[in-house]
Amino acid sequence: MNDDQLLRYSRHILLDDIGIEGQQRLRDARVLIVGAGGLGSPAAMYLVASGIGQLALVDDDTVDLTNLQRQILHGTPDVGVLKAVSGANALRRLNPDVEVVPIVERVDAGRLTTLVAASDVVLDCTDNFATRHAINRACVAASVPLVSGAAIRFDGQIASFDLRPVADDEQRAPCYACLFPESDEVEEVACSTMGVFAPLTGIVGAMQAAEAAKILIGLPSLSGRLQLLDARSMEWQTIVLTRDPACAVCGNATR
């Protein structure tokens, strides 16, 4: 790192758990964020501010006036602009030291395979189960850690799935499909019909950034735990997750 980078990231470097070595790991990292909305906005901003090396931001939607209540990457002048482009512009202003790659696509399974394989950690900031499962499958196949978040009404959740190989196969972490099997019928709910408390997306998105940064640095993560937040009472619940040996994505029968 040069002198400007050492100064910019000095408050990280002062932390014993990070230091120069941990900051350099962030500088060397490639992060993929799928979704530049309510969750992707704060997640991307904190990761870029933290000094990751490259961030790929995937979204094929355009900014709508109703997004601005919570999607803080975008402003009023961005209405009608592609979210990936608007977001990339904001992130470059925040920290020109980071390579930001806007990807204006509705990515399919094949494209996700390529993008995930080129990443060190993936953040799922989407709002539908089909995409979430496609991202999870790509992460399992490439053994890339996945940080998943969701927020609707006053309810938020976050979990990390560290899918990297371990020496003891029995200690492998669960994947997203162990928690929400693809075969389950799940009712889709959207912010457009159910609403969402604006700061909730900031809380969950910021936590996704924290989890991704910790994974990259080598600090303990939420892997194996699901955190649920009731934003009305600001009470958290923790659910311990276990790998499903019969999981259609990561189970023994699929390996």
C-alpha cells in the first residue's frame, strides 16, 4: 500500500485484528454483490469505504422514485438511470481507490457460475428466492463464501455460508438450500406491496458488509447461524444452522 492508502485505511490498521496484513487482504479481494437496492446500497458503500480491491455490482433495474426511501446509493437525479451504473458512479466518488465494475444484467445460472468463480466472497442482496437459490448453487459449486440478507416490513435476517473446503468433511458448513430447500413452496413478498422500514435495510446491508470483510480478513463469521431482527423491538434471535446431508445442493448425494 502507498502512503495515501495507509492514511485512508489507518483506522482499520490500528485494530489488532486487522492491521496492515488484514487491510492488504481486503485490498487483494474481489467481491460480487448481486442487487444494488436496499441491501446492496449500504453493503457496497461500506465495502468500498473499507478498501476492497474490486467490487462487481450486478443489477439490471433502473432507479425509481419509490427506491429512494431506502436505496441510499442513488439520489433524485438518478431516477431512470440503471442502478448498476448509478451505484458504480456513487461508489467511485466514495473511494476512487477501488475498482468498481457495474454489470447490467439479469444474470442466469451460467453467468453466475462465471462471476462467482472469479470472486472471493458473494453478497446476495436480491429479493426473490429463484435468484437466491441460483446464487447459492454457484457458490456451492465454486466453494465461495456467501453472505445472504433479507428485509421486509420490520423483519430482517442475515446469515453467512462459508462454503470453502474443510479438512473434516463432517464439519462442512450448511448452504442456503439447507435452510430453505428449493423444493419448498415459499410465498414471495415484495416491498412494493408489503412495504419495508428504511433503516432496516441499512442495518442488514451493513451487517452483510461486515460479514464479508471478516471472512476476507480471516475473522470469525456468522457461518452456521441465522440472525433474525424484529426492528420494532430491536430484538435479535439466533438460530443455529446445521448442514442437511440430504440437501439437493450441497448434500452427500450431490458430491
